[in-house]
Amino acid sequence: MKTWKIYVFVTLGLIMSTEIEARESIKANLGVDLVSSYVWRGQYLDDAAAQPSLSVDYNGFALGAWGSVGLKGGDYKELDFSLSYSNSGLFVGLTDYWCADSNQEYYDYSDNTPHVLEAGIGYDLPFLSFRWYTNILGATGQNSEGANVLSSYVELSTPFSLGDLDWTATIGASPFESRYYGVDGFGIINCSLTVSKDINIGSVTIPAFVQLMTNPDAKKMYLTFGVRF
């Protein structure tokens, strides 16, 4: 009987210890960015916008939700859900993008669905990050003849410090013809510099960033500002 009780207490102790360790390793994050304009991969999508986010991380897995809504009350709305895994620099992930006007249903998975399912893979080094993304389901994009194509985007970015500020330099391209990214073939669509700095207002610290981005293929340039809460 005593041996049986010892086994029970040891088992309960192991279960409680595992639960405590799991709780300690789970990290949840929420926040919101306020941006002067919404520019993504060299494409201007919306004017000033609020962009809330929520994520839960556990042992390299991350489940997140991200949205964007125009502060001027425009019709553009976006809601994205993502699932990813990172380990020793390797990154793999899936993202379900929903970009539509306010009158379009979210649960629309017809042939004209506004959803796009994107698969991504990449690798991170201390001085360089590589990502390759490809649309695999939904509104994946079309070529000039109107045929559906699996639009792709590849990106290299590197962080560095300069003048007591944190910088990130990025270059991104669409390797194949796609109306999704507005290219007739291989095209460099994103060359950007992003600088970040914490702004102290009394006892409150607000992370802020400025991004200068150009889309050489479309001959466009943008300067955006944002703060994070």
C-alpha cells in the first residue's frame, strides 16, 4: 500500500511539474501598430491604418492572428491567420490571408474566394535572413493571359546598428510573372530601409519606426511611419 501511494504521489508530481514547465514555456503577445500608410512587399494597400496582432508561442511553434483596418474608414479590410515553426534558424510556415472590402463574407471559399493560403520557408543567421513564400491555394494570382499561377516572393534582409539606431535593410523580388505582385517576369519589387527607435514620453516608452521603401519594378517609392503599443 505504501509503495502504491508513493507511485501516485510521484506520478502527480511529474504531471504538475510538466504542466508548470509547459505554462512557463508558453508565451502570449498582443499589440497594435498605428501606421501612416500600409505598404507591403512594395505594394501600397491602404492609407493610415490600425494593425492589431495576437500570437501564442510554444517550443518553436507560433500561432498568430493579424489584422489591418483603415483609420479613415475605407472599405479595405484584412485578417490573417498564421502557423509557423522555427528551430535553430530554420523557419517554415503557413498564412491564410483574407483581404477584401467590408461587404465581402469571410467564410467565402468559392472559386472567387478572397482568401490566399501562402506557404513559406526560410533560414535565419545572425547577420542575414532568407525567406521564400509561394501562394498555394485560393486567389493565388494570374498571369497576363488570365491563367492561375502560384505567385512567389523571395526576400533577403540584414539587421545592423548605425548612429545608436537599429536598422534593417531588405531586398525582395517576385521571381515569376504574376499580377498578384504586378510583374511581367522576374522583378525586384521591394528595396527598403527600416529604422527603429524607442521614444520616451515621461515614464512611457513607445517603440517607433520609419521605413523608406521603393518598388523598382513599378517605379514607386514610399516613406511610412509607425508606432507600436
